[in-house]
Amino acid sequence: MDGVHTANGSGSVSGRPVPMTDDTARLRDTAVKLEAQFLSEMLKHAGLDGPASDFSGGSGEDQFGSFLRDAQAMRMAEAGGIGLAESIFRALQARAS
């Protein structure tokens, strides 16, 4: 759908089409990035990477694990995440108008 954008790519936000303008796109992008950072922190503190073992990646795994976690969180947020981006987007949009 040209001119319509959502976090989950369905073409509507809560069932209503949202016209895509430059400002709307920037607000949506900002909201998704903020949700991705939140999700990345949640994944970090959830400890889903498991305890270190003899076969772990050592210090390199510790140093670069955040890149993987950030990428996973961004994909989650782009796919709709937990709905935080939608709330942030609406708040930003209300403030902008």
C-alpha cells in the first residue's frame, strides 16, 4: 500500500489507515527504534543467552552479543513488538499536532 505504513506492515494502525508523510514516517521510525531499545534491554536482563560453558564464545561473545540482541529486538519491534511503539507513536503524533 503506497502512502500507508504501520509497525506490522498491514497498512493500518488499529484498523485505520494512516497516511504516510515525512513527519509521520519519522515519528513512526523513532517510536519503533525506542521500542527496539526497550526490548533489547529486556532481552539482556532476561538472560536468555544462558550461562557460559566450556564451549561458549568467551570474551568475544560477551562483547558482540549486544549486536545480536539489538538486531533481534529491532526485528521484533518492526514486526509489531509488544505494542509500545504504537503508544509512543500516538503520543508523539499528538504532541506534534
